[in-house]
Amino acid sequence: MVTNRILDKARSELEKGNLWRAKEILQGALRSKSYDVQLFEMMGTVFLRMGDLPEAGKFLFLSGVRRPEYLDAIEIFLSKHRRKRPYDFLYTLPRSARLNTTSEYPHEVAQVLREMGFSEVLKDRNGRVYPPQTRSDKFTWLACVTIALIILGLLILGAIKLFEIFS
């Protein structure tokens, strides 16, 4: 968790109107390995005040906080990245926001991730993110099995024909 001292320091810079300095302070805190809702919300509000709605939406989405003034930015972020494969979407998030399971996220975030096709387990034993199976993955698998069965059938028919010729 980010210390209150860091958040207070960023708040102080915000009150002075030093948005860039507040952003730098919070970006430094993002390098920690923990998922911090307060940090994500504050980072989102800084980007919101800077007018960077997609970046604001990313962090406000991760915070799980759904205030009316946050919803447009969150929707802009999600609409921009929802079309990506779930695996690619996860890599648009900061490293500290790539958790092991969907249920570790705040309820609002987990719900959207499930709607996007993420399974419960997001990482393998080595900490690598699983690419969730998509419809195209299932289609590819089905096509491969079909082709393999056709080839097997042709081999069997060829063997029968050869047996007839040499008998």
C-alpha cells in the first residue's frame, strides 16, 4: 500500500496547481508491487484535471470508484481498449494492476473483466498472464481437429485402395 505521506504530498501539489508534479509523485508510487485503490483514484483525478480522459479512465476504472464525474473517462478508456483481446487489454494496465485472479479486483472492476471474457485465474504458476480463450481460439481448434480428421480419413481410404490394388 502507498503511504499516506505520498498521497498527502501529491494532494499538496494538486492544491498548489502543480498537476505535473503530483503526477510524477504518483507515478513513482505506481512502481510498487501492490494494488492500491486510493493511488489509482488519485492518479485518475490528476489525469482528469489535466484533460487526459483515456489515462484518467484507466486509473479510475482500476480504482473501482464510480462517481458520476468519473464515468465518461472510464467509458472512454474501456471503449478504446475493449476491442482488444483480453490478454492485450491486461497489458495496457500498470504492472501492479495485473493480479492473479479476477476476484482480487474491486467488485466493479472484476465484473467488467468477466464481461470481457477473463476467467477467474489470470496468471500461471510463473506469474505470466494467461491469454483467455476467445471465440477465434475455439474456432481455430475446431478447424485443426476437422482438418486432422479429414487427413486421417483420406489416409484410411488410400490404404484401403492400395489394399484392393495389391490383392
